[in-house]
Amino acid sequence: MDEMRNDIAVIGMSGAFPGAENIDEYWNNLLSGKCAITDVCESNLISLGISKTVYQKQNYVLKTSSLSNISHFDADFFGYTPAEARLMDPQHRLFLQHSWQALESAGFIPDEIEDAVGVYAGCSMNRYLLNNIDINTQSFDISDFQKMLASEKDYLTTRVSHKLNLRGPSINVQTACSTSLVAIQLAVLSLQTYQCDIALSGGVAVNVPHKAGYLHSEGMIFSPDGYCKPFSSQSDGTIFGEGIGVVVLKRLADAVEDNDNILAVIKGAITNNDGRNKVGFTAPSVDGQSEVIALAQELAEVEPSQIQFIETHGTATKIGDSIELASLNDVFGEFSENKHSCALGTLKANIGHLDAAAGIASFIKSVLVVKNKQIPPNLSFSNEFPAISQDYSPFYFNKERVDLSHHREVHAGVSSFGIGGTNAHIILASPPNSFFDSDETEKKDLLLLFSAKSDDSVFAQQKSFTDFLNNKPSKAIDAAYTLLKTRKKFSRRTYTQILSNDNSQFELKESELCFTAKPNPSITFMFPGQGSQYNGMSKALYNNYEIYRSYFDECITQLSASTGQNYHDLIMDNDNFFQNMAQTQNAQISLFVVEYCLAKTLIDLGVTPKVLIGHSVGEYTAACIAGVFSLEDGLWIVFERGRLMAQSPKGAMVAVFNSRTLVERLLFDSLVISIENSLSNIVVSGSESDIEKLLNILSSKGIHHKKLMNQHAFHSDFMDPVLDDFSQSLDKIQLNTPNIKVISSTLGHYCHDLNTSEYWIQHLRKEVCFHDAVKHSIAESDVMIEVGPGSALCSFVQPYEKDKNILAVNTLADSKYAEKEQSIFLNCLAQLWCVGVEIEFQKIGIGVQGKVFGLPTYQFSKQKYWLKSKEANTHESQSDKDEANNSVSMQSESVSDIEFNLFVIWKDILGVTDLGVNDDFFTIGGDSLLSVALFSRIKAKFNVNLPISTLFTHPTINLLAQKVIDEINIKNINKVTLSNQKLDEPWDTTVVMHPGPEYNKKILFIVGGVGGNVNNLYDFAMSLGEDYRVIGLQTRGVMEHYYHDTVEKMAYDHIAYIKNHQPKGPYLLVGYSYGAYTAFEIAKQFEERGEKIEFLGLLDVYAPNLTHNAPSLPTVSPFLIKWSTKFEWYYNRGLKHTLEMLKHKFREKTLPINPAESTNSCQLVEILRYERFFDYWTKVSELYLGGLISCPVSLFMCPGLNYSEILWRKLDKSRGWSKLTNNLVNVVELKHGHLEMMEGDNAKDLARLLSVSIKASDKNRF
């Protein structure tokens, strides 16, 4: 591996360029010699607010090189509100989406990568900010702060790192035109020095106004005709275009070891600067460019004679092109004997100059050159250009496509030179192994499983794969593998079946349904009874799936031993249906075998049933799966049952498709109702003659019916003659208590007596109450699977599917569609996956292996988020304004004045148009930063100071309006500091954060952290709400009421309010940070009262009173801890806001504050409140000594060094808590930091771990 030591592999790419929405389109355009520069539309100029006096000027060039849909963004996918999305620089939005897609193309689930991933990139000037957004630089209030966060170049890479949870270096690069190639060089260096293991790198450029032209000025860089003609005698300037490109890089040795798809290898990458040895700041330098190219070749250990292609910077300026060719001649001059051996590429002729994205566009083109061993044709060229007209020149401009497939290895160079003199050059080589697509297509039925966050995205993905595979059917196995193994699973899902035909061609069968996946859906297996069987049932599964075949062969072996008959041929033979399979004895045992093997196959694939029901003989399969009897006993008793029932008196049965009441009126003599399948499907048994009479009556009355094919009157007194013999057979087998819930189709509900012979005797004789069984199982089921041939049982469930939100799906075809058996089975598995069942598809050969590159990536929802330009806004007609005002008025006529004003504020801050007075702030996209903006606006509008924690108790416009009215009425608007005044009415410290699921009303109480409130626990509470009712406990003082001076008093206070929600234990308690002290004390006081604590969870905190455990530790340590925490808090909020806060504190000490003087006041008050509360909490916590409890304790511990822990040294893994409990401390190590663990998906992970610990604690597992 030494030769790979410094080599870097390119393993993934994503991009969009003028005329191309993805890499494939980009490459195809280049190969076909397409120019993506297009005409500017006058109507677009008018809509952009560009004056006619501008664009009608003679020197206004009506050409553009633009991306499509730059106004579109998938805000929901990344958790942004519409208002945030509209403010965000479209360059950032594009880079965020393509970063996700690039990582997907490399085979990673972007936000689940454990390795350190670095991000190195840059963007062009934010012209959207200049053209469309107003910022008040004098006041710079919270809204302007948000605009800054959404607009600054600095946040391009860190936004990606934050949203995708990438933990390597995140560096924004700005070197003008060479930005993105320099970013790649820095990423290479970071990988080589092990600062990261994977790197994202690239650049983006967007021009606003979008798709506009430009004014040409003589002597400037812009082309007078809108075209770019590098290295041509007609070279007269460039046109600036738009583009986005992102590549994924990895050390080559690691990529080879991990079997990544390597697209190209970076052999050497160098940057330098021209210094001042040139004409001027904007001018290029021969020395600087030749030096960077030579150094890159030297680093790569590649001679100029080995290079077949160089993608030039080529801007089509005469001085720039001349200097670039001169520098190339300097480096390649001594190898002049290799005449015309190196082609020069002129990408800017195709797409224009992409500014900060120019380097990445050239880099991606060059990667494709060395990967595909083809050089696309140049659009503008001139081999008569003086610099290369000599015979000795190693360079040439190719007019046609050049094939390099005869070269074992292709080398290419990429140049990018920035205004200001920062130059970059990279040497690429072909991948070390063959990664070319195979033309061979394996004949195999497959599934393509799609998931997304929205319906339009999931169907867009489905379409993109359909289009892709229609052109490249050989990639079918790769597609199935990639979607299953390397793509993140979202809740909205659909699928496509790939069915192989006899001619080895694929048929793509797209599902038109969109499903919602839920965690751990409850599953019921339904086993059909006699009448559904047919010869050859499950033959396709037997032939194609080893997992099914092994169970089937086991059954056949045992049957052959006990009966001496060959049931393999009976079941699998398609030609003897009426002769063999219609016979009762054969039908019942065959159904049992197939149903048992299907059930065991599904269970092995991960489909675990919670409930089992069976129709008549199908209940024997259910009982066997539940362990009531062994497989050997099950096979034998079903064989005996069929044999005895075949000996019963002849009879007949008819299904009547009408109500039970009507059918009962038609009964006579021997006729009885033997089966109630549904409210309108009733089966009657009786003698053959009586059934014939009934058939005539039904026909004469026009009542729909169907005579069944069996020759006996099952589930009637016609079975009485065989009951004694069957009882004796039952006595020979062992019956056990079921280990899975079985709903009896005889009783119509859950049965406790399945382990008695009497039950099975009555089961043979009595009516089948399948309708009642279905009703009982529906109450406990999300999915009901018919495990056996046909879909009759699913049809009985269908009336409930929509109302009860249940999926009913069958596993096997009926006899009519037997040739589609495998397709129906795969359809079943696909639908199960779509509703959230974790299927182990590899056990049936799907997703076992494949390559991930070159396939479509996530298709983001294309919602428009765009602010009108300032110029366009000034031209907005008065009628448009009146219409907008009328729209607001119409929506607000029914609400109070305060509600209306709040409605306008919410709508503006959240950017949500469809807004109701009862909508929850957090569920429609609100977060902590937006809440600061909200309360800043409320303060400015109503002159009312409300703590941000108000949103938990008043999260809707309706409730918040009442709170504002209350505050106005008590004339509390002048209090901007915390009040120590006691109020007459005690304040309830509890906040219902989530009502919890209907099926579980267990309450989980959470004590907030050092801030006193539970604001930052929102995501955590929402995730816990799937299992528990979640109630937050806020500390006195947070709502401007009096403080408690000890933790003991806090706990005592909380207990009074806890008991209002839950009078008696056992209690579930969780404390976050310092709030864990209060939670611990609550547990202690409850135990002293004789109450039981089922669970106590402590979230990342050291035990109290640790200085007593380490006497040598100076008392200054709590002081250091306190101030390091405070510093972190201030640092995270920025220096500007910290200074503003200090200024505010000074004024507070010296002058009275006017609450209405600044919209910044609210956020400063919140900072002051936190700072004071922090001091108060620190003092209280230092006095707390803890105690001794007996309940189970779980400590959730974040990673990272803590200097106080290093000083103590004596702490055990429990961070001191083991000395405060008689029980064991279960330590759960977390992946995320103290603050990070409460954010987004991290909070979901924490909630999952907490739920697991609670369940384990309940069972005394530690």
C-alpha cells in the first residue's frame, strides 16, 4: 500500500451545470459538443424588475448560462421554515442538497457516517442578498441577525456539517475563480494528514438577477456577444455562468480496502500565489502558473509525457489565454518530441465561466475523462493559434471526441487560476481497477425500495430509477442493492418490482401507492382454510428461495415418514388439481405445509407476528407457529383431521353474499350457518339435497351466492360421527400454552384453552366466527398478512382498511394467477417494508451485493422559496398590494385584534401561508432562534416582556393571545428584569410537552437543565411522546416568580404538582444537566414517603458534593466549572451579543430601561435571565449534598474530556453516582455532546436509548 500512501480517490460526485441537472446530463452534453449558453427572455427581464432603459441599450448582451430552478429548495427535508428558506442564499441551498447527493453517490447515508468527514468549499458573491434582501445595518436586530446567518459565505460549509452531522474540519474557501479547485487541494491535504477520513469538496455560483444579461464594456472581461471562445483568434472575453459541484474524496488505500467505487485518483494537488511579479493585481503570471503545474506533476510523480489531457482555465481573454499557454509550454517544452500528445480542454466554451464553481466543473469533467477514457470535443478551437502552431508543440485542440481506451492508464491535469493570483493544479489518473459497467444482465426478480420525506420526492425517485434502468438494465442489481443498503430510510415510501421475462428482459412494475412507515408496526398473520389450495402452490418460492425450500423439505420428510405418501409431488404437481388437491385429506395437509413454510419464511425475514388467526384448518397453522404443538405433531394431527373429515357423511356448502339476518330466515331442515366470514359473506352447510333447494331459492330471489367445491358439510352436525375418533387422535399429541397471541375463529376472540383437546374438538364442529376474530385482531394490528394461497381473508379485512388505517396484504397468488406467484410474494414484502417492517431481504438474494456509483440520488422536493427583488417590489402594483391585504383580512375577520396581530407576526417569522390560530409553533417549524424573533416582535408590538418558555404553555396564537392580554391587564410591561416578588397564586411548575400515545398513559417527568426551563428539550420530548406522556418540570424563577434557595425545596415544590398528574407511583423521572440533582432529590423524597420510583434517568451530569469525595481538590473547581460553562454559552451566541448583553447590564445598573426602545430588548432580557438564573442555580447546586436512594439509576454520559474529572481521577464510570444509590448504576455512553444530544435526530437517538433503559429497568435487568 506504500505506493498509495498519498493518493486520494474520488468516490462520489454530484453537480448541476447550465443545461444539465446532474452529472450524467453534464457528461452527455460535453460528449455531444453542446453549448449551454442561451438567449435571455425579455419577459423574464421585466419580471426581474430590470428597466427597459437598461436592457434595450446597444451594449446589453442578451445571453445567459444558467442553472434551472435555483429558486427551488426542499426546506422540509433539512428542517427549515419557509421564512428561513426564503432568506437563505440559494448557493447555500444548492450546496446543501448536492452535498447530500454526493455522499449518497459514494455509498454513504449522509447523516449517519461515523468517520470524520471534512467539508472544504466556497461560493461566489451573494448577489441574492444584494438584490432581494434588506438589512438594517444600523439597528441589526434579530431579523437582521437571521439574514446574516442565512447569507454569509462563512456558513456555506458549516451549514452542511451541522445539517449532515459531519464532524471533520469544515473550512470555507475564497480565492475567487480558483476557489473550488483550491478547496479540493485543501481537502486532499486534510486527508493526507489524517485530519479527516472522508472529505466533501466543491463550489457553487449563482447569479442574481437570474437568467439576466449584462452590459458589455470595452476592455473588460465580458464577451461582447455572450459566447466564450478560449484560445481562438476570435477570443474576446467570457460570460459568467452558474453551477454547483461536489465531490467525495477518500484516501486511496482506504477506498480500495473498503471496496469503494473509485472514479479517479488524485496523484498530486498544489496551490500557490503569483505574488507581485506580474502587471497588476488582476493579471495572471506565467511564472506562478508554470510553477504550480510543475510542482503538481512532481508531487504526483508523473512526467509531462504521461499526461494525455489538460483542462485549461481558458477564459477567452487574449492576455489570459496567452499566459496560460506560455506556462504550459514552459513545463512541457522539454518533451517536445511527443508532438500533439496532450489535448487541451476548453470547458468555458460550453458553459461559460462559473466563478467559484469553475474549478469543480473542470475537475468533474477531468474525472470523467480519466474514468471513461474519452476526451469530449472542444467547441471553440484554433490549431493555428500562434502559441501551438509550431510542429514541436505537445498540445492540440480536438474537434472530435478522442478515444483513449487503448491507454492502460490515463492522466489528466486540471488548472484553475484566481483573480488575485491564487493558482491551483491537480493531476488525476484512471482508477486502479476496472469500474466500467457490465453489459450482462442477470435474470432475477428484484425490488426497488424508495423512501423520502414527501410524496412528490418518493415518486420522483421512482421515476428517476425507471428512466435510468430503461437505458441501463444491467444496473438493476446495483440499483436494488444501493436503495436497500446505502440510502437513508424515510417515512414516505413506495416501490417498483423488477420482473424478469423469459427473454431475459426486465419489466418494471411501479407501485402507484405511497405508504407511511411507522416504527415496529403490529403484525397479524391470517391463515386461510380449505378451498384456497391449488396444485403447484408455492412452487416459485420453492424453486427460487432456499429459505422456503428448507422448511418445505423438512415438512415433506416428516410427512413421508409418518404417512408413507409423497406430498412433494402432490403439492408441486400442477396437472392433477381435481384428482388430488380437491380431496379433503390432501387439501388440509397441503395447506398446512405451505402456510407453515410461508410463516416460518416470513419470520426468518424479520416479519414477526404479534397476533395469529386462522380460518378453520388455518388455525392449526396458527397454533403450530405459536408453539401449541410441535411441527411433527401438527403435521400428524392435520393429516388425521383431514382423513377423518373425509369419512364424514356427504354434504355441501354454499356462500351467500348477504346479511346473516336474511340468511337465517332462509334456513330449513339440515341447513345451518357454519361460517361468518364478514357481515355480507355467510356460509351455509347442510345435506346435498337441502343445499340444492337453497340454491334454487337464492337464484329465484336474485341473491348473489356461490356453491363451494367441497363434498362435506363442515362445521355442522355432519361432523359429529368423527368427533370421538378425532378426540382419540388428539390424546396422542402434546398441547402447550401458546407463546404468541392466537385469536380463536371458533370463539371470535382471544382463547386461553388452545392447549386442551376439548377446544380442538369443538373447533372442528362449531361455526367459524371469522368476522368476530377479524374485528378483535384489527384493534391490535397495523398490518394483516394472509399467509397462504389467495386473498380471500384480505377481502374480509378490506372494509376496515381505510377507517382503521390497516394494511391487508396477501403472500401468494390464487390458482388464477399462479404464474405470478413470485411477483405477488415480492409485492407483499415490498408493502411490508413500506409500512415500516424491517425485512432481511438479503436472505432471498436482494441487496446482497452491488455497486453504488452512477445511480440516481435523492430527488428533493421542488418548492419555490424566493423573495422578490427590491427593484421588482418597488414596481408592485397597488392592486396586488390590495389583494394581499384583502387576503390577510379575510383570514383574520373571526379573530381578536391581538390574535390578528400575532397571526401577522407568526406568518412573517415562519413564512407559513396556511396558518390557523390553533397551530402549534413548534410543529409548524418554530425553533429557539425563531422564538427569540417572535418574542422580540411581540415586545415591540404590545410592549410586553414574556420569557421564551411561555411557548411551551402557550404554543398557539389563541393561547398566546390570552397570555398577552393577561400580561397587559396586570400591567407588568415595565418589568424587564427577573422579579423576586411572590405572587398570590402559586405557579404550576409542570408543562405538558407531549400528550403521549393512546395505548400508553405512563407519564415521564423531565426536569429542565441549568436554564430552568424545558425549551431545549422539545425534540427530545416529541420523540419520547411516541411511548410516554411527557411532562416537563420548570424551576421557580423561570417565569419571573420567586426562587427556592435549595434543591430540597425545589423537589418538594415539584412533587405537589407531579401528584396532580399522577397521584401514586411508580414514577418515571429524568433530569437533564443540573436538573438531574432535582430529579434525584424528587426520587429521594418520594422514597421517603413510601412511593416507588420505577426509573431515574440522569442526563450527562456529575454527582453532587464531589469536593467531599476529593478533599485535596481546591474549592475553586466549582467556580472554574461554572465559568467555563458560562463562557461556552456566551461564545455560542457570538461576541456581538455578549458585548450587547454586558452593555445592557451596565445600563440596567445605572438607568431605567425603556422596554419599547429596541426590538433587541427581548433577546437581551432572555440572556440576562439566563445569566442570573445560572448564577442562582450554581449557588444552589453547590450546597446540595445528595443522599441515598434505592431505585434503579441510568446515567447517560456524553463523550469528551472534562478537566474536573481528570483532576479528581478517583471517579468511577458512574461519575460518582454509584455512592448515592443502593442499586446499580446503568451507564449508557452517548455519541453526541451535552448540547447536541437534544437536537433533531440526536434527540431521537437519546429518546430511543432512554426508552430501552426504562423497559430494561422495569424488568430488573441491571
